[in-house]
Amino acid sequence: MSANGKQSDFGTILTAIVTPFKQDGSVDFKRFKALARYLVEHGSEGLVVSGSTGEGSTLSDREKLMLYYAAVEEVGERATVIAGTGTYDTRHSAHLTQHAAEFVDGFLVVVPYYSKPPPRGIVEHYKAVAAVTDKPIIVYNIPSRVIVNVEPETLMELAEIPNVVAVKQANPDLEQARRIVEETDLVLYSGNDDLVLPFLELGGVGGICVYTHLAGPRVQEMVHRFHSGNLTGARAINDELRPLIDALGVCINPISTKAALNLAGFEVGGLRLPLVDATPEETEQIRKLLERVDVLEPAVRA
């Protein structure tokens, strides 16, 4: 629950799940379901499907809807399923949200990219998407990808939309994060793996993460230690996971993430253009960093 009362039933730690592809580039639904099951069994209380890590920008609406349904079918009784339905087109975002609303638990809606809308356009965008569903919406603020940063003043306006309940803040500005907690009634999630603990210290609830593909139980233990008052222990885990965070930052996400998962035995395949596989040199760099956190062990099978 936020300082002013809005509540998230999504969970504390969620994973922005990758989308596995077959050799021919089609979605591998069998491996997707196996990965979803593994993540929920290893620390993830929810999954975000077809976000930026899930290569949502290159998935068709049909593929997205099938992935949402596959996630609900596989883990819906044990975890929340959040559909990434935001695009740079308000009508398209609303259309996809409306079609997914009958079976998912909520939505992650990214700030519109490419068009660089002014704050009032951002507010109208979310109003239009929120109008097609009564299910909760998470605002995804990621200025590194969409150029526009949603300032706390705009988030205050978005918080007035009844079913806009949370923000995934992929912005390292801790002062802005503090203001979200103190000045809005939105629940704060970290959108960057290295911000989970700092945001917890500011009053956030957790994170929508990528490193939980490989270290879910450790991240949950970090959160548990924090809430138990063991800040020193939480910081120790945060430091321990630094090489994993660095490994996933070798290339733009999700290139490193898929390389890391394949190295760890998850077999998630390649990427769709314009994303490309990590080079051999990048893959070796990722491998060396993963060895430092002992995650190079086959972990999931379809």
C-alpha cells in the first residue's frame, strides 16, 4: 500500500519475462510456459508479459494475447499475470487492453514513445486506456527508452485515475522516487534491478525485475531481510548480486538477458530484429560475470 492508500495486489517481486523463440523466429509457447512455471516456483509473485524484456514491440497482437493466456493457464492460480499493452498509439493500446482484460490481472502501460507527448497528452493517453477496463494499471516510466520522463506532478494527475494504481519507475533519480511515495497515492515499483533495495528504503513495495530470471529466491530473501529490519543483510545480498546486474547490462536488454538464460540452460532462443544476438566476446563477458554469482547451472526444461 502506498503512503496515501492505493494498494497493489500484484505482489512484491515480479519478473518481466522474456519471450522464447524457436529457430524459425516463431514464439515457443512450450518453453514460455516452462519458464513461467520455473519463475513462479523460484521467487516471482507475478509475471509481466510482453514488456520491453519480452520484446513486446516485435510481437503481433495475436501473439501477445496468446502469451497472456498461456501465462494465465500455466501460473494464473499461483501468481499475478500483468499484460504489457502499452504502445505509442493510444487507440492501439486501448484496443489490446480491452481484449486482454477478460483474463489477466492487470496491465503495464508504458509512456508513449517516439511521439514525445507533452504531459497533458500523457494524462489523456492513460485516461483513454483506463476507460476500457476496471482492472488495475501500472504506469511504466522509462525515460531511457521513451525519452520523456514523467515528472511527479504528472504522476499526481495520473493517480487521480481510479484504476491507475502503481508506477514502474525505471529512473535512478531517488528524489523523484521519494516524491512519488510522499506526494502521490501510487504504489512504487523499481523498474531497474539495481534500484530494488534503494526504492524499498524510500517506501517502495518491490520491483518488476529482470535478474529474477536467474536469482529470484535471493531477491526475495533480500526483501525479506529488509522487512525484518536486517538492512545490513539485505545490502549484503544486493552487493552479492551486483555481478549479475552487470552481466545483464553488457548489452541492451533483452540481448544480455537471453544470452545469460541460454548460458544457464534455459534455452530461450534468439531475438527478433532489430535486436541481434550477443557477440561471442559479449557472451564470454556475460559468462564470466555469471560465474561470480554461481547461476550457470541448467535450471529449467520444457
